[in-house]
Amino acid sequence: MPERRARVGIVCTAAARARYVGPASLERLRAAADVTVLELPGPSRTSGPPPVDPPLTRRLREFARDLDALVVGYGAPRVTDEVLAAAPSLKVVGDTHGDRFAARVDVAAAARRGIAVVDTTNGSSDPVAEWALALVLVGLRNAGAHFRRLVAGEVLWPDREVFRQDPGYLGGELSGKTVGLLAVGNVGRRLIALLEPFAVSLLAHDPGAPSELGPIYGLELTSLDAVLERSDVVVCLVPLTAGTRGLIGAAELERLRPGAVFVNVSRGAVVDTEALVARLARGDVVACLDVVEPEPIPVDCALRTMPNVFLSPHIAGVTAASEPRFFDLMVDEVLRVLAGSRPYFPLVPRE
């Protein structure tokens, strides 16, 4: 008797499917399994955990009943223990847009049932790391201040001796600098690879990182204070949790050395905005920020007008190339687990 083909279900809004589910990736999955798609109404992108919706949960429970793998994305309800209990063949649940926080999947319930849970939000890690590198270079060259002056109509450096006092002249090269990373997850490790040609010294603070990362990536795992005090450039890659909200406050920002560059491409609420404004007002450090709390940044926020601040509107991970990658990576994970192997990107609760 021929072996039953694996059954994979995909649940998301029709708009999200059109935006994120690439035809080639879907065909690759269909070559290995029977695939069913449950399209739901709604936008292509939403924020926050899914609302409680008992009728939709019941619909998901019925949909998942005979599945070996369940992939959820924008628009899907939370995969509860009730849903998992109704799917005895289920081996893996994947969330393409969970932001590594398990908002859409009851990870603990899945673990009790021996079901793997994966999250491929790291599909945007490459562009985030690239933008982090770009912001590092912009900050070191003090390019934000130069741009502001140029568009304001100033003639820069009529006296070249003045330029010799500019931070971009004094410390503008990345090569040989000390770079401190706050977290060494997917983005951090990709950024390390991008930094390799610059022969930088690497410091990192990440309480959850195994010590093996030190010799593997050539970095020194140390305290938050040490990273802030010893680095020429500090790159914040910290996920936002109850424990990291406000992690970088006045005391921490005070530890930045004069001439340092502070980059944030993670979440704005990791940094105390009021304290950051106060630190930057002294004019001896530069900040390059893709994220600010609150978001969008208020029109009257002082960061908008400070010459030593470069801003971008939370675009680090948002590229057309990265969006289909979420699902493409998920296909890899589903096929990996169904073949009896361990996933690359297992999901665990943050809190």
C-alpha cells in the first residue's frame, strides 16, 4: 500500500497570500505534499496578536483536523491547544510573521504534544543587517548633519580648517573600530558577516547567547555596560519584551563614549526616548535611528531637528525581495520537519 502523502494547510488572508506566498515556493511545497489553503478576509499585514475569535478558531480546528503541518500568517487566529488537540497527525506549526514572539501559536501546548513550532520572521534579517551597516557608516561620517546643512542651502566648509573638527573627519572610518552589538540573533549574526571586511573588534551583550558564539564569530560576550563604554559604535538589535522595554535609559546612554555612534534597528521602546534626546543634546555622540518610541515619530519630537541624528521611518526590514522569503524559509522548515529533521528556527516564548 503506498504511503500517504503529507498534508499541509496554509491559513492567511487572501491579500497576505498574494503579497508573501511566492508561486515557486508554493509549487515546491506541493511537489512534496498535498497543500490546502484557507484564505480569510483582511489586509495583507496586521500588527499585534490576533484577536480572540471563537467562530474562526472553530473553523481553524476543523481545517487542521487531518494535517501534518499547519502554516499560519496574517489573518489567522491563534493556534490554541484546542486546535492542536483536534489534529492528531500534526507534526509542525509554522508562523511566517510571528516576529519571534509566539503571539499566534500556543508554543507550550505544542511542546506538550510533541509538535514543533517554527517562525520565519527572520526572512527580513538580511535587509535589516544591511541597513544597520549603512546606518553605522552614515553615523561615523556624520552624514546626517551634512545632509541637513546641504538641503538647508548652506555652503559647507568654506574654511577647510573647520572640517578638521567634524566627527566625520575625526572618526569617519569603520575599519579597525570596536563595534558593540546588543543581541546576536539572526540579524546580529548576519551583521557580523557584513562587518568582516572592516576588521572590526566585536563586543556583544546577549544574556541568551551560548558562549560558543564567541569563538565561532570572533566576538567577546560581555556586559551591557562594557559594550556601551568600550564601543565606537553600538548597534541595538534587542527584541522588545517586558524585560527589554526601556533597557537603554539615561544611565546606559551616559556610558557612551564621546564620538560614539548609536544605531537602533530593533524596536524604539527598547530605548528611553526622553533620555536619548537629553544625551544627544550634548552634541558629542551621533544617533542613527530606524525606530523610535512612539511610532510614527511625532512631528514635534526633538529628534527630527537635531543635527547629530539621522532618521529613517522603520524601513530596515521592508523590501520587496524579503517578503516572499518568509514563506520560502517556511517551506524549507516544513519539509525539514516532515523528513524527521530538527527545524532551524524553532520558536520559544520570549517572556
